[in-house]
Amino acid sequence: MKKLALTFALSSGLALVSTIGLAQLDTEDSQINYKIGSDVGQYINKSAIEFDKEAFMTGLEDGLAGRELRLSDDELTQVQNVLREKQQKLAQERQQEMMAEMEKQKVANEKEGNDFRAKKAKDSAVKTTESGLMYEVVEASKGEKPESENSTVVVHYTGTLIDGTKFDSSVDRGQPATFALNQVISGWTEGLQLMNKGSK
């Protein structure tokens, strides 16, 4: 039977390193075997399965040698069902953790947004519409305003988060955006109809 050299990195910090060192991944077969091994390692890691080196290597060697497996078909089916249940439970726990983190972030974002709007409301240069839209005309112009929400406009814009972090900018791209006002978010639809051509 061929001897195998395998390396696994597990969440528990346990490392299995062959006595002959790391394999040379310079052939197609070695790369295929490495891919299989890394897939198994990642699977065990993500599944949070308690790793049993002796049982794992016994199963691997039996499978490679084509020997009769040491668990019956019924036992293998039962083990598969147990594994599936563990995976489902782990997936549910991770989903719950993710939802809890999202809710926590949602509350934090809502507070930051409310604080930001409250601060802007005290700025005399900032106007608030009946819908709650807050806007400020930095540079006024006497050009025409869009006739309706069906109007098409050409604008330069810079999008930032409330902390000033820029996430998009037509100015940086050197190319203004062209769109119909009824095809964008409501804040843009309303706000741009309040702006004269050439205003900022």
C-alpha cells in the first residue's frame, strides 16, 4: 500500500505534519491530491468536528486499500445522519449569530443616523422638506430647475458616509452621470428638482 503524506490545519490548533516535510506541488497529481486534502481540512474546520487523527487515518487507509470498511452500511448511514444533524445545528447557530450581529449593527447605524440628522437640523444652511429630506445649496445658480420627476439630468456627484468616507464619485471618474429622476432613489428625485441647473 502506498504511504501518504498529509498536512491538516484545524481550528483546534492541532497540526499533522508528515515526517518527510511538505510535499512538492510541481505535478498535476500532487496538485490534485493537495486540493483534495485541503478540501477535507477546510471541511473539518468549518464543520467544527472534533478531529480524531487515529480514526481519520484508519478510515483513509481502509478506503485507499479497498478493504472492507469497519462500519456496516447501517452504521455508516447512522453516522451520516448524525453528521447532517450536527451540520444543520451549526448552520442554525451561525445564522443566529449573524442575525444578532446584524441587528446590533442596525441599532448602532440608526443611532448614528439620528445623531447626524439632529446635528444637521441645527445648521441654518440646511433646509428640510415636508418629506424629511435635508439638503444644502453650497453654490447657487440661476439656471432652470428640472420640470418634473420625468426629467433627465446630467450631474456630478460624490457619495460619502456620514463619517465622511467616500464610496463613489463621478468627479473622480471624470464622467458625469445621466439619468431620469424617476429612476433613482427618492431623495435624489426630490432633491434635484429643488436645484437650479449649475447649482451645487
